Amino acid sequence: MRASFVFSEVITGLRRNVTMTIAMILTTAISLAMLGGGLLIVRTIDKMQTNYLDDVEVTVYLTQDISANDKPCAAEPCSTIRNSLEGNPAVESVVYEDRDTAFERFKRIFEGQPELVELARPESLPASLHVKLFDPQRTDVITQEFGGQPGVDKVDDQSKFLDNFFNVLNGIRNLTFVVALLQAFAALLLISNTIQISAFTRRTEVGIMRLVGATRWYTQLPFLIEAVVAGLIGAILSIGLLVVGKVAFFDSLIGVTGGIIPQTTLLDLAWPVAPILLGVSVLISAVTGYVTLRLYVRH
């Protein structure tokens, strides 16, 4: 098979149907960019789970009378609660924090908002016991056992907040994948239509080649390569869109969160997102092109 002939036919096909080729490339690029965005969200969720789940704590807030009258947590019922927590086999460590220490931590957290710090008083913050578990997924052990005990005001489970936060991110990820799927369907239709039109406009020369002995595979290979080339260009363009979106928008947006959401790096784009996008573009373009040629092109 003459490679020069196949190459020239591919160039001719892309140039002859330039408007549909551009539409196919742009649609493919948008769908793959949405897919890449979803993959980056998945990567971000994985990073956050790694960073935060191991540090999840259960905070047992004590009542106001204990916070005011038993600062060292040495009398009943504070000492009993503390000893019970320390003796629990699911608990790794217990740290007691009186209301003065809690107020100092409050001031450090909100040092950038002096008007809020001025309004707060140590008396408004309860003493608490910060409980770290061997298995962060077993926070229910503490909430169920100590939630109704005398001297306990409430039990705050940090994992619930993280679950809600991850659910929001998962919802955004799922929405991104749905939009990517719809765009991919549009790209499939464009690839199919482009191949059909390209084959129709070259039906005479393809027919002559078949009459002189060319195989069906030889005559249809240029159309298949056209689809793959357009898909690859769309994939490269989608990677560029993700890079521009990261630098121009997402970095500043994530920066507003104060480090709660970890930054997405160019390395995350380079691996594994970029290879996945390139591989998906080649696979979809090749399969769509092959199926279209088998179903609609009879030469």
C-alpha cells in the first residue's frame, strides 16, 4: 500500500469538507475537555480524601457548667467522659481543650477578621474533647455512645461535613460527565456524517480504484484515518483548553478556598488525564469510522 497515496487522500478529505471537519474537531474538543474536567475532579477528590480522612476527628463538646467550673476536667462527669473515651478500643488519642485554649485557637483562625474576634468572648466557647480514631470511618461508635451522656452538650462528627462536601464535588463531577457524554454523542454523529459525505464526494474515484483491483480496505483506510486525525486534533485542543482553564480560572477559584481544595497541577493534566483523552479520541474516532464505513459505504 502506497503511504503517499493514503496521506494525500487524508489531506484532500479534510480540506474538502473543511467546515464539517472543524465542527467535528470543536465538538470533540469540548466533549473531551468536559471528560478531562471530570477526571480532574475525581483526582481532586482522591487528594482530599487522602489529606483529610486520616485527620478526621470527633469533637465532644461539654456543657456550659463543666466548661465554666471544671477547667482541668478533673471532676465528675468530665473525668468519667474523658476516661471512657481513652479506654475505648476504637480511640487512638483524646485531647482535652478548655474554653480559654479554644478561644486562643478561635483568634488564630479568624485573625484576619478582627471585628469578629472583638465580639467573641471565652465564655461563648465550650470546653471539648477532640477524639482521633484508628478507623476514621467508625465515627458512629463515638456519636452513639457519648451523644446522650450527662455533661455532653453535643458530639460533632467532622466526617459528616466531609461527606456532604464530597457529595457536592461528586455531583459536579457527575454533571460534567453527563455533559461530556452528550457532547460525545454529537461528536459521533458528526464523525459519521463527515465520513459519509467524504465517501460520497469521492465515490467516482473510489469506484474506479475498485474496478482496477484495489481492496475495500485500501479504499476505505483514508476515511478512517481522517476521523482519527480529526479526533486527535480535538484531543490536543481539549488538553489546551484544560490548561488555559486551569491557569486563567481554576487556580484563582481554588485559591479562594484557602487551601481546603488542593491545587490541580500540570502534572495531573500530563498524567493520567492527557493520555486518557488521546486514547479515548482515537478509540471513538476509529470505532465510529469503521462502523460507519461498514454500514453506509458499499464501495
